[in-house]
Amino acid sequence: MYLLLLALAPALILMMYVYFRDKYEKEPIKLILKGILLGAVIIFPVGLIENYIIGFGTGLSKIPKAAYDGFIVAGATEEAFKYFVVFILIWRNRNFNEKFDGIVYAVSVALGFAAVENLFYVFSNNSVQVGLLRAFTAVPGHTIFGVVMGFYLGMARFSTDGKGKWLLRAFTVPWLLHGIYDFMIMSGHPILLLAFIPFLIFMYRHGLKRMREFNEQSIFNPANINFMNQQENNFKEEES
């Protein structure tokens, strides 16, 4: 039972954290749960594809093999499936009515995926140590990939132009971050392993900055509502 809690608790805590960081208009729990479920389900086709394409890297030396496994096998496959699911889930959904919503739903899918992945790792190794390590690395990593994906989806949804650019970045930036993350670990190179912690810190700071930025821009933020009302009043005064 304790292994089950250890495997699932990090994803639950991080989902609650992101949910409550959405300060001004909470998203429907039902839709968030749907995102979590979809994220959990896609781990199975992702696993099949990864098991198939990992063989194409056979024969590569250690560093190129780490790059192939990190950027292609894990990074590209996992982020592509997450991206597809998030897009289908929310792009035309009426609840996607401000930028921060993209982050909430992308994180829900990412953490659904991370929770099931964590179950496999923790129980296959039957290890508390693995669970604790992943609670501070892999699960938060998936969260940040989701934050970044949701950030760019929010930009795409509510930009008047350049939607294609933002949609492309919604996949490529999480993919690159994911690839770098896995490459550093899989390489086993002392310098890359030493740089891993600073990279994690960079990702955490980057994710927090993105959430703070969208909260400040929220159309439901009282400061923005007051500003828009003042602008409207000024415009009416000028007309009269």
C-alpha cells in the first residue's frame, strides 16, 4: 500500500498545486479528471511504440544512443501523444476561455501519464528509493513539460495571429526539454549528470514563471477587469 501511495502521491500533489495556482477561475473537475484518464491511457500505445523503435538505436555508442533514446524514443513519442490528447480535449472546449487553462489541462494529461509510468517504475523495482527519487525528478519533470505545452497552447488559442507558430512550439519546446532531461540521465556522463540538478532548477523556475505570467494576464484578474473598465469609461468620456 505504501508503494502505491508513494507512486501516486507526487502526481496528485502537483495536480492540486497547479489547480490552485489558477487563482481567478477554476476549471471543472470533471474535465480535469478526463485529462488525467486520457494521459493514463496513452501510456500503453506509447509503450508499444517505444519498445518497437528503441531497437533502431542498437549498435550506437553510448552518447548517441542516449541522445536517440532521450530525444526520439522517449521525448518525441511521449510528448507527441500528450500534445494530441490535450489538443483534442480542449482546443474547441468552451471551458478553455483564458490562457492559464491550457496549462491546467496539459498538466492533467501529463500527470495522468506520469502517475501510471511511476506505478510501473516503483512496483517493477519494488523500491521506496526509486519512488522518492522520481517524486523529485521525473514526476515534476512531466509537470513542467505540461506547463510549457499548456503555455504555448494558451498563446495559440488567444493570439490574433501567429497561431501556427505557437502550436508548433507547444510540441517542440516540451519535446526538447524532455529530450535534454532524459539525455542527461541516460548518458551517464559525469559532466551531464552534474548539470542535471541546475537544469531541473531552471525548468522549475521556467514553469513557475509561465504560470505567474498567465495569472497576471488573466481576464478574470480583478486588476485587469478594473483596468478595462477604466479604459472603457475613458473612451466614453472622450466620445461625449
